[in-house]
Amino acid sequence: MTKVSSTARSLRQLYFTRAGFSITWVILVALFAKTSPMLAAILLIIYPAWDVCGTILDIRANRVVPSKKPQYINLAISSIATFAVGIAIQKGMPCALTIFGAWAISTGLIQLILGLRRRKLFGGQWPMIISGGQSMIGGITFILLAHDPSKGMSSLAGYAAFGAFYYLLAAYGLLRNDNATAK
């Protein structure tokens, strides 16, 4: 098994894991965000915290690319966002949603960059490229809707649902490319 093939398999497994997390998060937001402000706040903190974990797993999985600078930048941004959202919640949901939006914009840009870099090496990255662009647009939306938390939280569920969909598509793309390479 080549390093590229091994990395593609690791990324595929990571994409499935990230999709599963996002689906679970969407369900929790749909069930509890409107009825439990405390749980909504916790979910808002958990999402960028999970991105920290996902990025660490991505760094470990991606052995082929010599420069992991985008991942390390994402790791720093998501770590800062996790703490910033936690602090901002004390000032109110609009402040927290604004910070979440800024985080979505910046991590979307990094996801877009990583997708563009990885498409030549692994293929199957167009969903990650689209997802990165959509994350940037979502971030702008969160900022614009920040003062209407009921709409802001519901838009977060859609954001995460699309993220899960794109992770599943990317995992499938890596699987298809891996199967085509094996023949």
C-alpha cells in the first residue's frame, strides 16, 4: 500500500467520522436549541471544539503532504473560537453567533485551500472545495442573523447538515478513486 493510498483511506475514515458527528449535532440542535438555551450554548461551543479534534486527526492522517501549515492554522483558529464562543455566550447569543460566523468564514477558507491542494493528489475533493466556500457564505449568514438567535441556531443546523453531506460525498469520492486505482 502506498503512502498516498494509505492517506486517502485515513482521510476517508475521518470524513465518515466527521459526517457522523455533524449528523448527531444537527439532531441535537433540532431537538433542543429552541427549548433549552443552555444546551444550545453548549452545542455552539462543542462544534468548533470538535473541529479541533477533527483537525488533529486530519494532521495525523495526512502523511503525504509536506506542509501542514493550513491544518495548524485551522487548529489555532478553532481553538481560539472554542474559547471565544464560550466567553461570548456570557454576553449573549448574538455575540456568540457572530464569533461562530467569523470562525466559519476562516475555517471555510482553509477547507477550500486544503480541498484544492488535495484534489490533485487524492481526487474526490470537490465536495470539500464546495463545502469550504459554503462555510464562508454560512459564516456571513450567521453574522447577519446573529441578532435573531432563533434563526441563527436553525441556520447552524443547516450548516452542519450540509457539512455532513459534503464529508460523505468526499469519503465516497476517495473510495471510488481508491477502487479505480486498485484495478
